[in-house]
Amino acid sequence: MGNRALRAILRALDEVNRAILLLIGIGLMVITAVVFWQVMVRFVLTAAGINISSPWTEEVARYVLIWCVLLGAAVGCRKAQLIALEFLVRAVPAPLGQAMRYAALAICIAFFALLVNVGWQFVVVLGRTELSPVMQIPKTWVYWALPAAAGLMILNTLGLIVEAVITRQDIRDIGGLASTE
Amino acid sequence: MAMLLIYLLVLFGIGVPIAFALGIAPLAFLMERRLPLISIPQVVFDAMDSFVLMAVPLYVLAGRLMMTGGVAQRLVEFAVAIVGFVRGGLAAATVLTCMIFATISGSSAATAAAVGSTLVPEMERKRYPRPYAAAVVASSGELGVIIPPSVPMIIYAVIAEVSISDLFLAGVLPGALIGLVLILVNITVCSVNGYGERVEFELRAYLANLVRAAGRAVLALLLPFIILGGIYGGFFTPTEAAVVAVVYALVLSVGIYRTIAPSALPKIFSEAMFTSAVVMVIVGFAFVFAYALALMQAPQQIAAAIRGFSSDPLVFLLLVNLFLFVVGMFMETFAAIIILAPVLAPVAIQLGIDPIHFGLIMIVNLAIGMVTPPVGVNLFVACGIARISMEQLIRPLSIHLAALIVCMIIITYVPWISLALVQ
């Protein structure tokens, strides 16, 4: 495959990542809205003498959060933005440090493949029969988050390696932790 | 168990993200025991399916909104109005602003960034050496995680299964202690070295200025009362208080101060969620690691080993202080809490140490890790804002660091400071 094709694929991948970032932002808006609704229902409406209970809010918020966390972490793989110890990789001579980084990425890809596999089994084995306690929806809706995110993690990690190779950059210098809080 | 730790350290060493290293290290053990690997998704989902953890992205978001929403600026003016008249007043005001901002923000880096970006240029204008200004911001920024709300406290509470409200409450007096000590240190250092300008004190002007600044900051100053009052009045859970803080910050910054355009909101929400996801995914996989440790009965073995060495709680705490200090130099705070809390907290409880007090010791100890080189998030933030190198920061930082260490020792060996407010 030529460099041009690879660059096009990377661009497409980054479009997907951008869309997912937007999506998890919307996810946080949903979480804010439903948890705030829960507070309103408990205090304001009860105080006003209107009694509606909303047991579904917590469940929605928790499930949306699981998706957001896993997808967010998957996006982080594209530019190596997950929290890692960079100290040793940068302290050793460059060729060794780069080799360590590539080894780490290869191990991660193998682990993500395992996660896709066991995550999918988990969907099939448990998700089909299990219903959420309040809303009674099949838990497959939640459990798909792991194999889906792990799949994106594989693509993004490959994307990171491809970017380093075609732009001839030091793999250790691409991305890095944008912000830790 | 030794093998498990060796795998983990090797994976950390070659730079595997901490979240995944925690999931990969126990694989060999799980397969050797012929345990079905499907337990991995099970454990990950159990860990993340938590209403308590939801407080993390919400406090991160509230902090972001307050930071970009011009709230920090008003708090700075208020703090300067209070302590600005003394020699070194701007440095003292930096500490005070961090204390106030910490009651809204749950993170050190956000606190240091919000306060530093306004006050470092201001200190420079008033003839403070730039490295000194950066050192003040780096050291007082750690109050962000000690004064509630605090994201690391939420993570500790989830892992060690203690009450978040109690842990938050336990942070109030230690945070006040550290803040006061830092203010005194700054006034002393600035007086001795002649940093900053002397300001003529005139009572009438002082009061007029104070009233004006308080008026401008009053809406922002209400928020801590809503958050903490709501939690301790029993009105909200910490997660619900977080959402109230978000909505309040939205109303303030978008509606009243109009410092955030509605069109900027999607980006702020996305970034807050992304930052939180990067931390929370570690929690998910840390439970896989903890699951393997529990199967090996590792906490019991470690506890037995420590008791074999000494069963004196004071000796144990001293070892914990030293160990966490060294860990804090190299490791990121969340990772350290997530890995070490499940191992150390049970031992502490067996030795008769209050789990809330122990949690606070861990937080204070690791918060110092944010200010110790070579790896310390507050140092990176402060150096970035002041445009100086880490080497330039070390000398002015050392006296602040010494003060923080003294505070840590006091907080460790005087449990009353942490537990006085906790019923």
C-alpha cells in the first residue's frame, strides 16, 4: 500500500475519532441532564407536592458513562494519550526506547484482541439473558461497549504505528499525555 | 505473587498504559489457575457500573467551566483584596485563591492552571522572580485534591470502600492547615528576600476594595456552600452535588457572566469526558488486578510480612510516608492510589488505623508527589505557565516542599486534624 492510501486511511480514522469525541461529550451532557433531573425530582417537585419517582435516571447515567469511558479510552490510543510511565522509555538510548515502545504497543494490540474476544463472549453468554434491573432492557446494550471499544483501540494503536512509520517520527514523540488532572 | 508484580513493573517500564498493564499482568495467573477469562469483562463492568464514580467527570466538568468562565479571575481579585497588603501579599493571595478554588475544583492541575495563569503574570509585574511565582503556584495547587471536592478522594473511596462524604470532610482541616502554613512561609520568604512591592496600608481604601471584590465574587463564592452544605446537610450525595455544581457553573458562565459562548460548550464537555475517561479506565482494569491479588490472598500475605517486620502502627505509617513519597516522585497520583489502596488500606485497618484517616494520609502524601520532580503534574503546569525549565523551579520550590512535608508529618501523626469533623 502506498503512503497516500495510508494517509487517507489515517484521515478517515481521525474523522471517526473526532465523531466519537463529540459523542462522549454528548454522553456527558446526557449524564448531567438525567442526574440533574433526578435531583429536581427528589427536591423541587416533591417540595411542590408533585410525586413522580424516577428510578431510571441512575441506570441511564451509569450505562452512558460506561460507554463514554471505554470509547474515550479508545480514542486516547490514537495519540498515546492514556496515562503511562514515560520515564524509562525516555531515559534509555533512543533505539532501545523505541524498541520498548513498539513492544509495548504490540502487547497492547494482543490484549485488545483478547478483549474483543472475551468481551464478545460476554455479550453472547450473559448479555442475552440479563435484563437491567429498572428499565428491563437487555444488558447487551451495555456489554457491547467493551468489544466495540477494544476494536477501536486496535485500529487506533495501528494508526499510531502507521503514523510514526510514514512520517518517520520517533514513536515516543507522537502525541503524549495532553492533560492529566 | 512476586511474578505478578514483576510482570506489572516490566509492563509499566516499557510504557504500556497503566490501565492495560493492570489487565495484562494477571493474565498468566488467571490462565494458570484455569479461570475463565470471561471474568475480565465481568469485573471491568462491575467496577465501572457505579453511580459514585460518576462524580469524577462531573467535578472535572465543573472545574473546567469555572476555569474558562472567568470565575477564577474574580476569586483572584477577592483573595488579593484580603491579603494583598502584606509583603509577599500576591504570593499569599495565590495560596488563598487555590484554597477557595479547591472548594469548587477536584483536581490539582486544574487548580494550579486556573490560578497560575492569572497570578503568575501578575506576580511578575509586581517584581516577584518568575521561578518563585511558579513555585508558589505548583505547591499551593496541590490543595485542589486535599480540600473537598477531590477526584482522587472519590477514587480512593471507591477502591477502599469508605464513605466519600466522610473523606471529603476529613480533608477540610488538613487543607486549611497546609494553606495557612504556605501563606506564612510565603510572607516570610518574600519579606526576607524583598520580593514584591511594599503597599501602603490604608484601612478605608482596604475595606472599600474588599467589599467591591467580594461583591464581584459573591456568586462564585456561593458554590462551595451549595456543594459542601448540600452534602453535609444530607440533601445530596456527592454525585448529585457535583451535578448541581455543573448546572450552577453553566448558569454562571453562560448565563450571568457570559464568558462562555454556548457554541463552546460541546468542546468543553468532550474534553472533560475525555480527561475523565483516561483516569476512569484505569479504575476498571485495576479491579481485574485486585481480583487476582484477592485470589492469591496477597493483601493478607503483605499484611503478615509487614506485621512480621513491625506491628507498631507508627512504624507502619512512617514506612507508608517514605514509600508513597518515593512512589509519588515517579508515578501518577491516580495510578498510585488505584494500585496501592487495595493493598495498604486493609493492613492499616488491621493495625487499628482509621480507614478515613489512612485515606487522607495517602492523598496528602501523593499530592506532594505532584510537586516532586522528576514526574509531577503541578510542576509541568507551573513550568508551562511561567515558561521556565524544571531546573529553575527546583531551588525556589524546595522551601515550599519542606513546608508541605512538615504538614504531611503532622497530618499523619495527629489523626485528630483529619477526624475532628467526621462524626
